Amino acid sequence: MRWRWLGRVPYVEALAAQRAHRDALGEGRVGQEVWLLEHDPVVTTGRRGVFDLDPARIAAAGYDLAATERGGLATCHEPGQLVGYVLIDAREIGVRRTIATLEGAIVEWLGTQGVMAGPREGYPGVWVGSEKLCAVGLHFRGGLTLHGFALNLVNDLRGFGLITPCGIRDGGVTTLARLVGTAPAPAAAAAAIGEIVVRRLLDAAVGSVNRVGPEGT
């Protein structure tokens, strides 16, 4: 498993590339990867559909709108936000543990930035109090994953004012820069975060095998 920094990639291009990589992974033609990148401004929706969206308002603000197969409701990607796409075989890890592993990786890295963050019961992602700092949403097919996480670093959050992020009305959205006054850009943060995410995913896979045991017991 490896991580890669892809730079700034249009959302629809990245989504098509993810789907192609998952198909190739299932056929054994490519390896497991974590892609780290930025997107142009875009609002995306998940399998739960549209919630309180105004497509005309979104377009007028300069944001694209895209429907996806990931879990959850609407979220936003914009420059300054680090997006991580996790393209792995998660059959050994399982759905819940994969999500928890990604949350734990982001929490670990935020700790190096002096931020105490964590999960919020009933809501995927990483939070500081009632403010969401990182969204997590994946799609699983035959144990193979698409999508991943979106960590707000230095983005201006303008797009989040166009939606009800993830349908949550009892919490807000923040960035690392707003919390601590300064934050690395996605390209600068990618290496450290990529290493942590890959390490934790590999540890989770090994731990799952060890829990089952050689005889499946």
C-alpha cells in the first residue's frame, strides 16, 4: 500500500479515476493506494440523496454539483482542503473499522498540530467540540473502497454556507487555520498525513488477521 500526492484535480476526473482504479484493483492489476489531492470548488451528494440544496445558488457561487455513491449527504470540497481517497481491499478490516481507522489517523496528525480532536458519537468524521474539521465517507463494493476523507486546513469554507453539511443542524464546520491561527497547505501536509493513514490501515489489516487466527477461530 502506498500514498500519492496528485495536486489539484477536477472532481469528475478524480471520481472516474477512482472507479477505474477500483476495477483494476479487483482484477489484481494495480495495488492499494491512498490518493491525496485538492479539488476545484464542488458540492457533492451521497447515497442518501439531496437535502436542502439549491442548485442555482450553488452554480451562481462558482461551485459545481456532483452526485456520488459514497455514504452521507451533501459536503463541499474547495482549494485549501486536503482530500484523501482510500482505494484499498478492506475485506479484512471491515466497514466500521476502516472508517474508525481513518478517523484515528486524522486525530493523530491533528495532535501533532496541537489540536485535540476526536469522533462524535453518531456522526462519522473528526470533530473539535461541535465543529466538524474532517468529513469521512466511503463506498464499499465487494470490500473494495472508494472516496475517503476531506480535512479542512486553509480553505475559506465559503461553499459550506451553500449547504447543510452532511445534514447536521446541531454543529458547525471549521478549519485548522481557524482553530490555531495558521495551518499547512494541503501539499505541505500530505506527506505526514499519508504516512499515518497508510500505517494505520496496514496495522488494522494485520490486527484483523491476528484476531481471526490461522484456523479462522
